[in-house]
Amino acid sequence: MSFPAPKSFGPKGEAEPQNCFARWPVGSAPAEPMAAILDLLRQGERFLVCSHTRPDGDAVGSMLAMGMLLEQMGKQADLVAADRVPAVYRSLPGAEKIRWVLRVRGIYDAVILLECDSVERSRVRGLEPYFHINIDHHATGRNFGHLNWIDRDAASVGEMVHRLVKAAGATVTPEMARCLYTTVLTDTGGFCYGGIRASTFEFARELAVAGADPVAIARDIYFATPESKLRLLGAALSTLQHEGKLAWLWVTHADMLHARAVEEDCEGIVNYAISIAGVEAAAFLRELPEGRIRLSLRSKGKIDVAALAAGLGGGGHENAAGVTLDGPLERATAEILAALKAGVDGTRD
Ligand SMILES: [Mn+2]
């Protein structure tokens, strides 16, 4: 593949940036990050957009909206992900444009990383040499990029992309509104948790006015469950443990095979544990084929599970976080319960 982009520069210093890109060394966090990013988008020609591994609604929706913005600006945008787009988001407009890749080559003015706390989080290889624009709203967000915009008050990265779209003077089309509405609906668990504030509803309202259909979007996401997911949920619920303010549940790799489940079927199972009255923190553990344990954590707000996950090498939000631990399952369960109990002991009532 060859890319006819004479003004663009690629990896390994093929042509050093002589434009505004040179102004931002790694770690830059200007006072007006959105304006700086817009400046770069206007000056560049070719962009790569990616998000984290196992993309969720915010990752997919904000990538698609970012791609639509760049297209409206007359730019070339390649959307990539290291994992397949989950089935539930494949009907979003433009979802087929997200390419499933392991490695990236080619000429890009910048890589736009959405919702990542590091380049590695994308699990897309070959990104290191490029100019990195980092847009994130996680509590564990870090200034790893050249130009960094982290807004922990945003309910979704999609909300930040929406601000960028408006600042660019671009049009929020009904298709873009649908993608952006998906980001806020899913990142707040259907407007139930996360950093919800009055501005979240203002954001949702603007999207509904722009043509997003809240009922149709909710139906596509919450009422289109694959049978394998329900079978896996049954296995997980049969393991449910509840002790004081903690609840936890798990599935083994054998459970996954028996239910004919795929990775995305695990999404949301932890929410059943946190939904119990009186429970403040919950954990869902999944045994991976190679024996390591994927852990999802939820909190109703008194326990900061992002800090807890970060202490174990993971990350996330104060209310929702994750990490991969060494197995076996019993060992990982003991490790996370000890950490959660210490967290619960630090809370009142
Ligand atoms: Mn998000």
C-alpha cells in the first residue's frame, strides 16, 4: 500500500516535522489542549485513530465519530483496533471501517489514541515512532503522548470528541450523534454510574436533537444479547459469593467453552454482583485459556477501585477498573479479596 501524502511524515524520522507538531515534545499538556489538537488536525493530512484492546462502546463510538470529524475536515483517517469490534457495536454507522490489525505501517501525521493510558494499551504494534495525540477521561490517564488532553470530568471520551467536533465547526450528523450517544450510554451503564453530571444530560440532549434515537440505540445494545452470554451469566451467577460489603463471582475456562462464550460475553457480568443491596465493591474473575485471571472491579463509589487496580498493575475509573493477575483462580481470588477487604475497612458505615 502506498500513501500519496507528500507533506506528511512517517516513522523513523523520514522527514522531520517542520510544522506545529514540533512544538509538542512528549508529555505536553497545554492549558488549551482542545485548541492545540484542533490546530494539529487542521495542519495534518493523514491520521491513524485507535483505542484500547477489547474496545467498549466508548472506544468504538468515539473512534467512529473522530473518523467522521476528520473526514468532514477533508483529512484521511484510518481506524484500527487490535481486537474485533464487539458484535453489539457492529451495526454502528461506519463500524466496518475499523480495521482489525496487529501492526501499523505507513505515513501518518499523528496517531490519535482514545481512552488509552499508554501506547501499549492499544496493543497495536508499530505505533511508537509516530506523533501521539492522547485523548482520555480515565482517572488513571497519563500524559504519555506528545500532546495530551485528559478530562476526568467527561462522562465518555465521546463527550470530548463532541466538544472537538463543535470547536471545529463540523456538523454533528445523525450518524455521528448515534455513535456519540452510544459512548455516553455505555460508559455510564445506561445513565446509572460513572462521572454523571448535569452536563452529561446536556450532551445527551444535544445528540438527541442532532438525530440520535435513544430508544433504538438502547434496544440495539441492551436487548440484543447472544444466547452464549446468558448461558455464561448463568454459570457465573451460580458461583456468586457475598460477604459484608463485598460480592464476587467467576467463570473458569471450562465454563467459557461449555457456554460457547466469547470474550465479549463476559462484559457486564460484574454488574450483577455490584447490584446487590449493601454491597460496596464487586469483582468478577475470568480464567483465561493460558491460566492467567482477568479481573473486573466495580464500586458504588466509597471504594476507589481504580487505585486498587493500579496497585496490581491495571487501571480504569474510580467506579470501574480491571487488571490481569497470575493464576490459578484460587490464588487470584485470595489476592483481590485481601485488597478489597482492606479497601472496605477504610470506609465508614
Ligand atoms: Mn470511556
